[in-house]
Amino acid sequence: MAELEVEKQKGGPREGCRKQRHKKGERKRDNVVMVRVDEGDLKRIDALVDSGQFSSRSEAAAFLISEGIKSKQEMFDKMAEKISQIQELRTELEAMIAEDTKPSETVNQKPDNAGDNQ
């Protein structure tokens, strides 16, 4: 029994675990994100695994992240628009600075003999 508790703490296999039931569009998950969660969130993740819906904490957490992103899609769309505007403004600013710091072609210098005629 203690061995099962250690496996639960490590996120390992659970007793009586079945194959993952949520296989919406086999998406490749090659990216690793390490997060710390509080005890309540961990219990919810473990409940998804213990229910047999997912075969690991990783799969359950990936599902929750994906669902969270979907539920905030409108916010992400607005963010993308604002980020695009910011990038355009940065490009304009860079061009303005480059133009302002470009060496001037006509230098306002007096010719060497300009003071001799007076």
C-alpha cells in the first residue's frame, strides 16, 4: 500500500488504471512544461487519473491546459491583435529612429574661406 502512495506522489501508474478515454484528435505532445500546483489542483488532476479518464497526471494536465486555452480563445484572439499592433508600432519606431540617426547628406558647414571675405 505504501508503494502505491509513493507512485501516486511521483505521478506514476495508479491501481486499476485503464487506457485514456479522451483521445480527441491524436495530437503530438513533444513539449515539456514543468509546473507547480497547489494541493487542491493536484487532487483534481489525480481524480481525473483515478477515474480512468486519463492514464497519467501528464495527460490529465495537458487536457486541462488545452481546455483552459479553448475556454479563453476570445482573450487569445484579442491578445494576438494587440501583439500585432505592438509589433507594427515597434517597426515604425525603429524606422523613425533609423531615419533620425542617419548621417545627414548636406552638412551645414561653412567653407574654409567663408570668414575671409569680411
